[in-house]
Amino acid sequence: MFHEMKKYLFFSFLSLLAYLLVAPLRGGYITLLGLTGFPLSLLAGCVFLFFLTLFILNKFSNKMSKKGILLAVLSGILILELPIRATIPFNTSLTSLPDSIFKVLAVVIAYGVFKIKNIFCKIAVAILFFASCLWFSYYGYHYYVHKLNYDTFTGKMELTPTTSLNAVGFQNDSNENFYFSNIDCTYLVLDFWISSCGVCFKMFPEVQRVYERYNNEHIQVYGIFARDEKREETPANGTEMLRERGYTFSSLSIDREDPILKEMSVTAFPTVLIFDKEKTIVFRGSILQAEKFLEKAFSL
């Protein structure tokens, strides 16, 4: 009995080790196969844990309880997951939740594949699971995070601010008011950002790419610096930060406390808004989803 318990503990240790080896991928410092951060961690973790579980079951199931092996492998994952999630606010852990769920599923699906007798059914279930992992890693996770951040999966929406965008005075580098009433284009793309937002700066290369690809008489792309006047930030500061980093897209500014921001549902940064000809908001979300919106709009 004690000998079996040692084996179960060893299986837990193996799954914990696999979990810890994959965990650094969550940080986003490694890019592999076009994936980084949680999507890469999810895919790599599912592969490791799926085949680790199958290996243990094939090697020891004739000598030990199959359910015991399943619980041992699951406990190696959950021994860290459960205490961490119990000690931090639920909302702050939502971005990593799919990563954890898929890793648990990898173990459970591997157990199910082992139990299935028909070889073709085994292969079909495994293929279906890994196809789901691939889709979620490359596409689904981005939709999921977009929903968390902007309350919409794709960003497509129709919202007309009670104050016309044409009447809103943004500021140029000279602190002079700039109005979009003189801008006549099919779509107006505004990227709202603040100086203390690391994600904003991380997304600037994407904003620049959209600017270089789309900025013309039909589409106008602007970075909107939401300045903090309590910190004595000026409109010129925003442009300086962009130009110092080599970005050339147009830059305007607005007071971060301006009520029009809330009216336009700009409550977090970065937020990208796309307005149509009538100055109706037709998109709210990230620059990555905004580019997909433009691709679809101009492919029709």
C-alpha cells in the first residue's frame, strides 16, 4: 500500500513538473509557432500533459487503479492552481482561466482516450481535442480576451455618442483645438492611449502597421493621447513619445477626464474606436481586431 502511494505521489510530481516547465511561457517572453503568452502555454501544456497521462496509464494501469492515476496527475496541476485562484480576485484571474481549464481537460481527455477500446475512436477524439486546442490558441483566446476587455468578441457594434464627434475638440501639438468635422473619410480609426500603459506601447507597432497599410483618403488613423493634466502632461508630450520610438501615425490629445471618453465607452487603455461616415462608432476594441474589421470591410 505504501509502495503504491509513493507511485501516486511520483505521478503527481511528474504532472507538477510538466506544469512548472510550461508556466514560464505565460510571461510572453518566448514566441514559438506564432504564439506567445497564454496561448503558447495552453498549447504546450496540453501536449505535454496529454502524452504524459497516456504514458503513465499505459505503463502502470495493469498494476494500479486507473482512476487513482487520473486523480494523481490532476492533483499535480491543481496543487498550485487552486490555492492561487483562491487567494486572488476572480476577475483578475480570468485571462489565465482557459489555460488552466485546457490543461485539466488534456489529462481527462487522455484518460478517456485510454479507456476507449476502438482505435479509430481513440484517434478521432485525440484529433478533435488537439484541433480545439489549436483553434483556441490561435483564434479563440483572442476573442475571449477581447470579450473580457471590451464586452464584445469581435468589436463590431453601433454606438452613437450623444455628443457628436465633430463637436469634440481634440488638441494638436500646439494645444490648439482640432475637430474631425473637416475630415471626410469612410472610416476614422482612433487609438486611445495613456503614458502609463505598457500594453499601449506594446501595441504601437500594430497601430503603425495599420496606419501604413490603410491610411488614405478612405481611412484616417490617429493616436489619441489621453493626457493626465494632474501630472502636467501636454499634447506635445504624446507626440514626442511616439516620434522618439519611430512611430509616424498622426497624433492628437484629449484630457483624460473629458466626459466624452466615457460617453464613447473609452474606460480602459488602449481602446481603439472606428467611426463611419456618420460618426457612428462601428467598432470598439483592440487594434488587432480593428485590423480584421478593416480587412473584412474592404474585401466586400
